Amino acid sequence: MLAAFGLTEATSTGIVVSQTDAMQVPVVANAIQLISEAVASLDIYVKRIEGETEIDVPDHPLLSLLRNESNDWTSGFEMIRQIVRDALMDDRGGLAWVNRIGGEPREIIRYRRAVLQFDIDLETGERKYNLGNRPIVARDVIHLLPPLERSPLTLAREAIGIALALDRHAAKLFGRGARPSGALLIPKGMGEEAIKAARAAWRVAHEGEDQGRTAFLFDGMTFEPFTFNSTDAQFLENRRFQIEEIARCFNIPAPMVGDLSRATWSNSEQKGREFLSYTLEPWLRGLEGALRRALFNDQERQNHVIRFDRDDLTRADLATRATTINSLIASQTINPNEGREWLGLPPRDGGDEFLNPNISAAKPEPATGSADPLKSERNPEDDNATE
């Protein structure tokens, strides 16, 4: 009920975690930006299914909406990024309306939450969409649903609330010079009014922007600081644990959001592969299905698909790629032009042949017979005449 009215219930820490408050936590903003921009940065293709093979269709009209401009004020990159970001932050998921003219998609528009809405049939789970006060068909809506029927941001509210509490505590701590408070020990016999005056004078002289000044005590007063400090309370460890906890809520390896405490040279590459396989792949599959359902007509939906190119995320460094391509060409698995295509280079003449460049061509053998042309032209009768 609170979510229906745009309200948010307080967490166990007493802090209300709205979308705006959650985005103030660096690891949350980093996780949402990382996933949404990683998906939007991938090349997108329209392919036609022929048997068990998917053939690229580079001239399909939908590519202009997905790659170039979804509408007059939004690029394809921005549209895909926004749909994924909404699915990460909103329980409703990411929504966009497809404007069709003559039955063909002409633009994709993302409306505000209050404009594009939907209701769910409690028995069948069917979603019925409304654009303003006008009902629209489900085929015209791109809808990317979050996992577990709730967004990762909602599922991480308690962890985000603790992170906010730790951030606020750190702000107060360093706002006081990173020094724990202490106690003024006042001898007996000082009146109540004198105690209030001494306390007020101390706060004026040693708190806020005036902290750090030399203290002057009188009438036998002493100051005893508390020995408690943030390190003894494992404050830094708690903050690092919250980074890991929020990263788990978004299903992101901790090194991907900047926690390098357990990252090594040997496991960094493996974490990158896990990011593709376990974090991005479910979002890519869901977005591919949502785009296919809303953008293709009935005939194209039978034999056309939309695919994101995953190779950009698994591409190794240039030295490793060069070594791998040379090995594949030498083993005649690919030809040189196919290797040049992987590097983004144009084909060259003669590059379609499967040859091993590490083996030089054999020299032609000399013609059979005598190498002496005079001997081959000599007449045997002349030899007999000489004898």
C-alpha cells in the first residue's frame, strides 16, 4: 500500500530509504550505473533464424531505433540504459511505449511513472497497460521485469539503510574533528548556574568550527576524553561489509564496484567473466525478449530475434587477441580476413585463403633432364666421327 502511493517504509535503522536517498550511497549508484551502461554499451543486432543458424540483417529498419535515435530527443543508448535502470530501481520494472504508424514502429518513448501504468490480473497474471487514461495493447509496450518480482534496490533497502546510518555517523564523527567526546569533571561546590555557564563557554570555544583551540580550565575543572574510537568499534570493517552486502543484492562481484580488498591478478579476469555470466546475462535475455515481443510484427516474430553482442565484454587485451588470432590462422581454423574482422579492420586481397603464414612456399623444382644444354643438343654421330 505504501508503494502504491509512492511512499517508503522506514528501515530497521529508522531511516527512510527512497530512491533519491539510495542513490547517495556510492556503491548503489555505482552498481546501477555499471549494469545499465554495460547493457546499453553492447552492440545490438537484428538476426533472422534459418534452421539452426541466425543470419545478420544489417538493413533492418528497427536498428535505427535501437542504435541511433529512439525518438527526436532520446538516443538508442539512452533509451536502453533508462529501461534497465528503471528495472533496477523500480518494482514495476522498465517501461517504454512503442509508437506505431501504419503498423510499423516509428519511435520509442519512455513516460513518467504516473503516465504509463499497468494492472495485473490476480488470476492469470496478465498485465493490462494504460497510457494516461487510455488503455493500450500490451504488444506496444516494452516491459523489462525485475527478478523476484521486486527491484534489487527494494530488496537491498535494509542494507542501504545501514550504509546510510554509517555514512551519517562518519559525517558527524569527522565534523567534530574525528575525536570522540569527553567529560568535564567539575569539583563539588559549583552551583548549577556556574555549571551551565561553563558548559556553554566550552561549546562555544571548542565545538564546531572553533574546535582544536587551546582549552583553559578554572576552579579545579578537568577534561577527561573517552577512549572509545571508531577503529576499536570496527567501524571501517562494518562499512566494507556493507559494500559487499549491497553488491550481493545486485549480484555484482565486489571488485566490480571498487572493493579490491580480496582482488588479485589471478581472479580479476574470472570476476569479469562472472559479471557477464551471472549479472548481465539474465538482464540481456530479459531485454532481448521484451524488445522482440514489442517491436516485431506477427510474421517477423516467428523467425527474427534481437541479440546483444557479448564479445565486447569477453574481449581480451590486444596482445592476447593478436596471439590467439595468429594461432587460429596458422592452424587454418580461420582465414586472415576473418581475423581482421575481429580487430575491426577491412579485408585485404587474398585474405580469404586458408594458409599458414609461418610456412614459406616451397621453391619450384628444376626441370628434369640434363642441365647442360650443349650436351642435350650434341649429335651422337658427331661423337662417332670424332672417334
